[in-house]
Amino acid sequence: MGATRSAAYDAHADWYEGFISGGGDYLRRVHATVADLLGTGEGPCLDICCGTGAHASVPAGLGWTPVGVDLSGGQLRHANGRLPVARGDAIALPVGDASLPAAMCVLASTDLPDYPAVLREVARVLRPGGRFVHVGVHPCFVGAFADWSQHPRVVVDERYAERALSFDSWNTQGVRARVGAWHVPLADLLTATVAAGLRLVRVVEAGPGGVPDLFGFLAVR
């Protein structure tokens, strides 16, 4: 996961490196979803909020050249050996207009207080026809409003409508309890994508036990 403008992950960078590296089946599912949506290609693929660079192997394995940007210097210490990186804000990417054939944002949308602004930046930096892959926690089933303690039964409550930063979680040992998360409801996410000037091509859900915990889409500039 990436970082907000306050670089919240700096204080947790070493913990997160171990956490994400030990992601097991969950990380494999994330990477399979990214690969399925991104597809093969060549040229740079910008990993927005690249964090520790844990997802760089996916575009690299598909023929792309991964490059990363994140605000957290602590995270980038770990990313340096995995892909070329730059320290920068996701809402002001250090990239020229219409210069990239591909970009992705993986497990980071809930780390950002203004994801629609990030989507507008994605549209700015992509070439016409450029691909953007979003993969994140499922906005309908993962958040402060969702209790997975009795999985496969998942209980969702009225907090789904809340969009503020929250540290509430049924899992007190995870990322949300440490750095919090901004909820982006499904309608907000898809509307912001289209409003940014991106055309949705595919939408996917993935998860164990019948309730999806991952949501992803491919959009084209």
C-alpha cells in the first residue's frame, strides 16, 4: 500500500515490509488480479503509491518496465531494490502529460484522502489508449463497516455511507488499525473514474468463500 500526503506509512514501513512480503494466498490473489487486468505490454508502467515495491514483479513479468512513486520515504527504502522509484504525491505525479502507456494503483485507494484527484492525475499522465489498472479492497465488503470475524458470513452495517478516515476494524493487527483507511463507496469510485476521462473496460471481483474481498477494474484513457 502507498501513502497519503502525511506519509502515514513512514512509522510503519519496516512492519509493512514484513506484513506484505508474508501476504501468502492473499498477495497471490492480488497479483493474479492485477496480471489479468493489465495484460502484456511494453514500456513504463507507473506503480502509483508503490509502497515497498511488493507488486513490481507483476508488470515486469508481463513485459512492462515498472517504475514507482510514493510519498513515504520509509516505504521507498524497501522499494529501491525492486524498481526505479521517485518520491512524490499521487495527486501531483512527477510525470509529464500524456507520457505513459500504463499505470496501476494496487491496494492503495483507501490510503488516499482524495482518490478522485488521483484518478484525474492518472488520466493526465496516460497516453491516449493507455491502460490503468485499479485493484483494491472491495468497497462494498471491506472497511470499518464490515465484520469478517465469522467468515464466510460477513456483516455490513450503516457505516458504509461514511467516507471519513477510520481506524475501526474487526482485525486489530492489520493495516487499517495502524494507519487508518478512507472509504470510497463503489458508486463514488466508478463515477470518479468516468469523470476523470477514463473509459471502463473490465470490472472484476475476487475473494474466498463467496464474498469478494478484492475489487479491480481496467480503464483506458
